[in-house]
Amino acid sequence: MATRKLPVPPLIEQMDIASYIKDETAKFDTLTAEAQRASTCCKSAAPH
């Protein structure tokens, strides 16, 4: 089996990337939760 070298960014850049992904995921999670609350609110307010 052949060994291949993969380019890897410096550790500080890896940490920056991980931090960015964590921050963006948190924003997405917040928006998802707000959308779910709005959906629940709309469903409960809709006439049956």
C-alpha cells in the first residue's frame, strides 16, 4: 500500500478553522431553535 502525504495547515490555522466552524454551527443552532419555536407558536395559534 502506498503512503501519501496530505497537506495539513499549521496548528494555529486548524484552530482558527475549528473556532469558525463552532461559531457558525452555534448560529445555525440558534436559528433552528428560533424557527422551531415560531413554528410551534404558529401551530398553536392557528384555528382548528
